[in-house]
Amino acid sequence: MNSDNRTLPSQDGSFRLTPLEMAGQRRRRDWFAKTIEDITGTLESTVFAEEIAHLPGIWQGVDPRAKVVAAIALILAASLGRTIPTLIALYTLALVIAVAGHIPLDFFVKRVWLFLPFFTGIIALPAIFSIVTPGRALLVIVQQPYLAVTEQGVRTALLLLLRVATSVSFAVILILTTRWASLVGGLRALRVPQAFVLILGMTYRYIFLLLHTANDMFLARKSRVVGRIKGAEERLWIGNSIGVLLGKSYHLSDQVYLAMVSRGFRGEAKALQPLRMQPMDWLWMAVGLLIPIIVLTLGG
């Protein structure tokens, strides 16, 4: 009688894989499929975000310099907010701007709240307990030694979550409603260091080219995989693939630099379309600068 970890003979005398081997192959196929799906999903979401920036929304038509200043001011207002109602009001304002900018609300909320529980939530979780934030107990977990969930701790954790969610919301609105070239041009017009702007622009453009390359490599690997592959061989292929991608990126950087120099690049990035501030742009910027002053005046 064969055990579960041996190859089983079939009726025609050939051998078939055991359930354990079949499960291992299925996991490997699922890993390849999931990797390709994740890379493709990242590319598709980026293309979708670029399409939002071209929609005729109220926020899309604002000058990128005014949007950058207003977004920074609104993020500052969220940082200055010290009460839950203030932060809820600012987050509601972010939702209103998102809807007015034709950003799908479910897409916007998921983009903001998807990673908050994993990062900010982990940081905020200890604050709800009495050993970190003493106060009136809402739920006693252990009597000796005393451990409870306190009202002050819950309020502190909620403040942190709302503050981060509101700040990220305004940053996401700025990115989704502004074409990348315009955003980079707006940053340069606001005297952001030139080296930072160039590195940011080149990184954004060519990271997607590397994602396309990685996607093609995984698809080529998947189309050539027949039968069982050992884990050591898979790890060797992943290591080689990382090396190939690094080599391609280094070679690409040289080619891009030489192409830019041959076309007249002398270290200064220039926008194809000149930026002009309109009265509505000044109004948006003034409103954005006024909100943190109101929050600070009212005591948060």
C-alpha cells in the first residue's frame, strides 16, 4: 500500500502525482498567477487614476500650484485638529471634494482605508489599553494585573486614525485629480529642489516600465513551466530575475540620460504647457490656507 507521500501508479501502468505533490504544484501555480495578477492590477489602477485626472471635475481644472498649496494647507489642518468633530468635518470635506472631482467614492475610500488597519491601526492599538493611556475603564480585561480598555485610550486611537485618514485623503485627491506632468511642474514652480523633482518624475515614469518587464518575465516563465519544479529552482529563478531587473534598470538609466542630453537637456525640467493662475485658482488656494487658520483659532 502506497503512502500519501509516494508517487501512485495509474491503471495504464504510468505514474501520477500524489495529493501532496499535486497540492504543492497547485500552490506554485497559484503563486505565479497571483504575482502576475498583482502586477497587472497595479498597472490597471494607475491607468485608471490617470483617466480620473482628465475628467471635467471641479478640482481637475485648478492650477497645480494652487492645488499643491491647498492640499498642504488641508493636511496641516488635519494635523492641527485635536477633536473628533473637527477631524470628521475635514474628512467630510475630503469626501465632498472627491465626489466633485468625479472620483468613484468606493474606489477612493478603499484606497485610503485599505492599509490604515495594517499600519496606523497597529500603532494606535496599544493606546486603547490602561497601561499606555490611563483613564475611565470601558472594558476590564484582567483584574490582576489590571488591564482595561479606557475611554481616553479609545479617543486617542480614534484621533490618530482620523488624522491619518484625513491627511491621506487630501494627498490621494491631489494625486488622482492632477496629471503627473502638471504636478511635477507645479512642484518645480513652487521652488521645490530641482533634483528632487527630476528624481520623482523619472521614478514615476520608469517604475511602470519595470513592472511591465517583470510581468513579461513572469508570463514567460509560467508559459514554459511543465511538470514539477523544486523550491530551490524557483528561488534561484527569482534571484536571477531580480538581478536581471536591476541590470535592465541600470542600463535603461544610461540610455535615458543619453537620450535626454542628445535632445538638449541641460539639467532644468521644463513644462510643455505654461502655468497660468486664474481667479478661481487664487480662490481655491485662499480657502485652503484659511481652513488651518480657522482650525487653529477654534482650538482644533
